[in-house]
Amino acid sequence: MLSPLGAEARPLSEWLTTFHLATVVLDPYTNESSWILKTATRILEGFRGADVRVNLLVTADEADTKAFLGPLTEQYLVFCDEDRSVVRALGLAEIPAFVFIRVDGTVAAAAEGWVPAQWRGVGAEIVAMTSWKAPEIPAPGDPGAFRGSPAAG
């Protein structure tokens, strides 16, 4: 089940009826997710016109998600995963993460922590599936590589 900010939770399959999902997973209670937020939104913007639904998945309740993302909640589809059930279902061990979920519900690619080459690999999977042009990963101003925080919390 995916719980969009301010709306009723629906099964993943209902979010995949038309478009794949390009998802950045963030934990607002860790430095790692705050370090990558600007880069993550830049990457999602690069895929906004592709046949993917760009979104943020935040491991918090609605109030903390809004506090962490601020005005980004108006610019992106945002899901809350307070109990981290979606993170577990995706098989993630570290956050932040960049995940590409195909319309058939399979995870086509995932990158954990901030390892630019791995995030670029997820982008390449999106490009291959959508015939889109990938944004530059990494780009000037992006942070150096770092491991993520434990996904289990």
C-alpha cells in the first residue's frame, strides 16, 4: 500500500496503471537524506517528462514529511511510509535510495546510499524503458559519495 500525502492509501498496482515509478526514498530523521535532497529533486526533474511518475517516498508520518520537504510537497507526488513497510517490500537496506518500479510491479533497478554510478545505473534503466535522456549524475554541486542510513530505522 502506498499512502500519498493527504490522501487515502492505495495498492501499488493502482499507482502503476499508466506509468512506471521513479522513486527517491528518504528518511527525514537522518543527515544522509538531507544531504541528497537537492540532488534527488534535480534528478527527478530530469525525468519529469518521461513515461514515469516521479515521486518521493518518505519514511515518516504526514506532519514530519511536510516539515522535511516543505514546498516540495506541492511539486512532487509524495508518499509517506511511516512503518517502512514499503521500504521492506522493496528490499532496501539503506536510505536514501533511488528505485525504478516498472508497471508490472517489478523493481527494475535500485541504488542505495549515494553512489553516483549506481544512481546513474537506475537512470539508465529508466532511459532504456522510456526512450528518454537521463540527467547528469553526478552533476557539479552534488555531494561526494556516501553510504546511506539503515533502512530498518
